[in-house]
Amino acid sequence: MKTIVVASQKGGSGKTTLAAHLAVTIERGGGGPAVLFDLDPQATLSGWWNQRQAETPACAAAASLTALPDKLAELAEAGFAWAVIDTPPAIGATNRLAIAVADLVVIPTRASPHDLNALGSTLEIVHAESKPFVFVLNSAKPGTAIATQAAALLSEHGPVCPALIGDRVMYASSMSDGRSIAELDPTGKGATELDELFEFVKSRFPEFKKVKVKQYA
């Protein structure tokens, strides 16, 4: 089972929305079964999942934070292919333990100076745990100067997903009733960019064939 941890100390980075949509995209693309973990005390991801009518992805909880590795091993044995873990917007024990069990850390950020400057603490933990990671520009406007500059700046510190996650009202709409943007508009640009995000995530694992991801200008 591949464990993806979505982490950022900056609130408002779209971390929970990205975690939910990534898990749904995995299922829609035939990569499941996928399971979500909500480690954020705000429990926004759990609230979203509790409103879902679809049976997938699953949502699990460890009896305690220290039991997380054992719970992940149990779910892997049960046949789950992917685990997606949402973390609090803070740097503390929860994030450190979550990153420690990650196979890949996904770090979402908006293309603003404040958001980019806030990445340092998250990167320190990732580097301390020697974990592979990727940046994802979230709530971005493809083709704008600020998005292009942010991607270039991030690339100096690590790999950047070439598929930007757009600033779309439908993300908020989907999170309000337990759905994903692809379930609201299966053929829309939002669904396409999420498919490309998952292909990029898969490409970070050597056992998957390399995939081509559309480059956004």
C-alpha cells in the first residue's frame, strides 16, 4: 500500500480539499481501493466523508496516533492500495509522525509570497525523515505570471507537479456535500487536472511506468 501524506503548516493551503479529491481520483481512475485518514483536529475531511453517498474511498481512524503504523499495516493486509492522510495546519507531533510513515509527502501551496515563505518548517521535517516529496500549486491560475514564478521558485527546492490545481468555485461546492469536483463535472477542467495530478503522483514511484503529464505554461 502506498501512503500519501498531505502536509503544510500554512492554513488555507487547500490541504484537506486536495486529500479528499486525490482519494476520489484514485478510485475513479481504477487505482483503488483507497482509504482516507483525518488527523486534523478540525475533522473537516471526516465531515466531508460522512456526507458522501458513494461507498468509496473508505475512511479509517487509528486508535491513537502512535497506532497509525500498525493501522496502516492492517489496511495494507486487507487489500487497500493507497492511503491518503490529511494533517493539521501546524508543525507538531502529529505531522512528524504522519510524515514518518509516508511513502510520499504532497505539499500544497498557493502562489503567494506568504504561503511560499511558510514552507520551510514542513520541508525541515520532510528532509529530517528523508522522505520523497512533491509541491502542488493549489488554487492557482494557470498561465499567470505569479503561478509561473511560484512554480519556478518551488522547483529550486524540489519537484513541482506540472498540473496546477485551479482556483475553482466548484471545489468549495463539492466539499460542502461530500462529493468531488469530478463527480459534479466529470468532463471539466477540474477533473482533468486531478487526473494529471494522480498520474504525476504515480510517476514518483519506480514500480509504476513513467507517465507523461501535460505541462502548463
